[in-house]
Amino acid sequence: MKLAQRALLAALAPGLALGLWIALTTAMVWATLSTQERTLLGDVLEPRIALTLMAWLVCSVLLALLARRLFGDHVEALARLDEETRVQLAGRTDRALPDAGSAQVRGLAATIQALVAQRSALQDDMQRQVQAASQQVDHERRRLAALMAELTQSVVVCNLDGRVLLYNNRARLQFRALSDVPGLAEGASTIGLGRSIYTVFERQLVDHALDTIRQRMARGSTNPSAQFVTTTRNGQLLRVQMAAVLDTPGPVLGGFVLMLDNVTREFEQESLRDQLLHGMTEGSRGSLANLQAAVDMLGYPDLDAAMRERFLSVVREEAAAMGDRIQSLAVSAASGLKTRWPMEDMRGSDLVAAIARRIEALGTLEVRSDAVDGALWLKVDSFSLMQALAYLAARLADEFGIRRAELRLSLADTRAHLDLVWSGQVVSTETVMNWEMDPMRIGTESTPLSVRDVVDRHGGAFWFERERVRHEAFFRFLLPLAMAQEVIDAPVAADATERPEYYDFDLFRMSDQARDLADRRLTELSYTVFDTETTGLDPSGGDEIIQIGATRIVNGRLLRHEGFEQLVDPQRPISAASIPIHGIQPSMVAGQPTIDRVLPAFHAFAQDTVLVAHNAAFDMRFLQLKEARTGVCFDQPVLDTLLLSAVVHPHQESHGLEAIAQRLGIAVEGRHTALGDATVTAQVFLKLVPLLADKGIHTLGQARAAAKDTYYARVQY
């Protein structure tokens, strides 16, 4: 029975009891009277019945008020005190217990508050001791996380169920780039803690590699590994090296490590070179045969002039064809060489010093390097750039007699200027253009690359300029700075506290085998906590989703860096009344992907998880109405934090998201944005799980059954 119903019964019970007592007493007295006495008593009471009823009613009201006051001061106050105490014990909030009810209840509240404070102090002390004891382990974990984040190779670690328990930043960015819709939801990738690697690779490939590792372990291998090559859904070619994670004692196979390389470009280049070589050999074989035949015929002295000219034409044509094939192969080789140049971070002063030593080693120019910004770091291929500067210096010395030059390095906006400056004879623009396009040759050394190739490789620019006031001329290279790296190679912040949490070793203990989902404990499941913003509040009446935001909970932790946030073009007007709530203007959704593209991407993000939302009936109705249109069905279990709050706090007046968050000591940020509300809902859910456990609700099936019994479960959209 609910508290409100019990309060009503407590208020009515005294009056009803008084009336019943009066009725029973009257009946008993009436039964003992004679007929004459009954007549006399009837004559006495008949004119006083109204007064008697009035007296009973007044007494009943007074008794009801007294009972309601006593019920509120004792029963209700104790019930709310019980709820708040449980919140304190589970949530460790700093909220004071309610100072309401009788003096005895208030005294009990003060005593409980003191005990809660004492318990919190003991827990804090215990936590400090645990932290001190595990400091070394934490240090090793941070070192491993930092090492994994800095690796240039993509690394993913999984347990035997294929659940991801560790991945580095390179892997996250690589899988984002390989996504079918890399621009959607800011590239929310298919990889994440607790997610299945089989959403990326076919299970058969991984199982075959695991079987190979087990066979090698059986033969006594201490470092078993396997390798396979596969294609992604968007046509990329991946080479995957698998290594075993061995548990002790045994050792036994506890998981596996995947190291991934995208070899698409390498494969394409190798295939192109093979085609060119094949074409050259096959074509040259025929050309050589024709040349041999023509030369043999030209050796006959009695060959007439017309026939001789015909065979000479064959020689010329076949020689030209062979020349074209060789030139095509040379161009391809030069292009492949350009793509294989290594780009590295290098301090600008070190680069200039190396170039100066290279030029002076040629013995043609004396080089100064006084005007160099020592704070600049460049991202360059130092060898090819050094070749280009040495080549230009050699041409200046050989053709124009220049004997002194200067190297200058300076910052220009987001790029760097590297200048080779000299005084002396003027060089024409036409000459510089020829130097820029010719293959570079320095003494006996030669390369098929040109200065233009070097510049293109750096994504920069090259030009020649004269300064008539100073009587100087210079070649200028525009080069990239080291901080302008590609996103996929960007360094992770050095502060370990700011590093995204891409690892969770506790997932080694998790298994999906042989257990029904309803019987799984809430603490073991993975969740996608989501929220939607809409054009209005009537999904059946045509309102549409304009934003979806979601975050994930794995192994009892909120993964803030694995989120999904995407605006949606509703292809209809946004209600003016809703704009002040969510702040999304029509111009913000114009041109955004429609729900046909967004919902399948969100469905992939939420795969293999339990859905969680606040007032989930509203959000799920929008998703269900789009099933036929988008072809995706969200058939996984759903938990509603509104209903779960009503389960653990049935005596609270409000179960709104902000009210629950305040009750549980959660700071509300980013409210009324889809991702902001989803994050707050996730924090609320994590606080509700231990409160549900206090009520004996431990599994998903128990939580869903308890939620269905609440009053709010009757709300439908």
C-alpha cells in the first residue's frame, strides 16, 4: 500500500472507529431494554439524533486531524528519513537529512546523520589506504595507457568473447576513418570498450586465427601468434597480426591482441608496379622479336629500297614503343618514391645546420645560418629537402659563380619560410622554372625527383624572389610546422588525467555465454544511455527528431569519450515553443543528415547493449515510428530512470531528471541538449543501481518487473 493511501486510511480510521463504537454500544444497550424502556429511550433520543451526529462528526474531524498529524510526524517522517538515509549510504551525497516530524524522529535523524558522517569518514580513510596500496598498480596502468596512446600502430585487446577491453587512439581514429559514414555523429566509431570486435571483423576470421594460436600453444610455443588479411565494408584492406594474452597458471589463453595496418595503398602500389612490369616484359618481348626479325632482314644485301625502308620503320616504331614503356615505368617508380618519403618532426635549427653542412661538403658554396628561429619545429622529409637545397646551391655555383649564401628560417602564420639567400648575378625566372622541374643531379648523384616533387610532398610552395634594395635574391620554401600534423597522428595530452579511458582490464572477467539476459546482474551489463530532442511533443501527430545524443556505460563506468551526438534534418518546421527549451534553431538542422541516415548509425552504436533513457516511453515512441521507414528495429531491453527512481524513492514528490539529480548529488550540466541530458541520465542510472540492490533488485529482469509496477509505467505516447 502506498504512503498516500495509508495516510488517508490513518485519517479516516479514528472517526470510523468512533462511529462503530457508538453504534455497537447503542445496539448492546438497546438489546437489554424492555419494550417500555425502548419506547421511552426512543422518545428521548429522537429529537437529539442530529445533535448526536454533529457531535460524532466534530469528534471524527478532530480525531482525523490528530491522526494525520501523528501519522505525518511519525510514519511519513520515518519513511522519508529511511529513503534519504539510503540515498546517503548509496550515493555519498552531502545533503542534510530532513529535519521534520516529531522530536523523537528529528533526534533519530540527527543520530543517523552523525553515523552517516562517521561512516563516510571511515570510507574515505579506507579509500585513502586502498589508493596508497594500489598506487604502484595504478602507476603501471597509466604507463601502459600512455604507451598504448603513443603507439603509431593500431592496437586492440579483446577477451575470448571478442569484447574490446583496450584500444589506443590510433585504433579509434583508424576505425572512424573506415566507418561507412565517417562524417556522421562526429565520426562515432564502431569500436568501444565492451563492444564486440565481430562488428568489424567476421567471426570466422578471428576464430580461425585463435585456432591457429591454440595449436601453436599445444606444440609448446611461448609466444603464439597468427595473421590474416581482410577487407572492410568500405573496401579498405587490413593486415591483422594476432597475439595471445596468456593467463596463469597454465598458461591458458585468456584473450588476444590485434595489431592492424591499413595496407590498401601499399597493395595498390604493388599491384600497379606488377602491372607495369608485366606490361613492360610482355610488350618488350614482342618488340625485341620484331626488332630481331627486322635487323635480320636488313642484313640481306639484295633487299630493295622500299622493303629496307619498311623494316627500318619497324625498328623505329618498336624502339619508340619500348622507350614509352620504360618512361611510364620510370614515372611510376618516381611517383611511388614520392609517396614513400618519411615525414618526421625536426627542430628547424637542426635542419638548417644539416643543410649547411651538406652544401659546404660539396665545396662550392660558403653558407651562413645566423637568421634562424630556434623555437620552430618542422614536419619534413629532411633528406629530400636537404637534396633540394644542395641541388639549387650547386646550380648557383656552377652556372652563376655564386660563392656565398645564407640560410634563413622564420615563422609566417601557420607555416615556416626556409630561404636560400645570395648576392650576385641575377637569375632569370625562366631559368628557375627549369631548375624547379628538372630531375635533381648533384655531382655524380642523381634522383628522378625534382624540386617541385619535394615541395608537393610537403604540401607547401616554392618561389624565387629579388630584393632590389638589398641587392639580394632568394629561393623560398614554404614548409609545414610540426604541430600541423594529421589528426590521426596527433599526440595525446601528456596529462594522464585528461587521457580518454580506452582500457578496462576488468572486462577479462566478463562472459556472454549460457546466461539469459534477463538473469544478468545490472552491474554486468553494457548500456547505451540516450536522449532525443524533437520538434514537438506529439510523435504520433507528426513531430520529428532533430537531435540524438548518447553515451555508454561499460563495467559500471561512464565512458565520456565514447559518445554519439548528431543533429537531424526533420524536413518540417520546428515548434516555436520548443526552441527556447533545446535551443536548436531551424538553420542549425538545415542540410544535416535525415533520420534515414542517422537512425541506422545510432542503431549500430547501441548494438549489443541495454537502452536507458529518462521517460523512455517518449523517446522510444519516436524510434518505433521510424522502424518501417529506416529498416532498423530497436528490440533490445529498455530501462527508464524515471520508473527506477519511483521504485527506489516511492515517497518523493518529483521524479523529474533535475529533481533526481539533485537528490543524488549530481551536478547538472548541458541540460536540454541530447548529449547533455544523456550524460546526466547515465550518472543518475549509476547512482540508482546500488539503491535498487538495497531493495533486492539485482538483475535486469527484476528491474524491468519492478518498473512496470510503478504508477508512471501507465503513461503512453
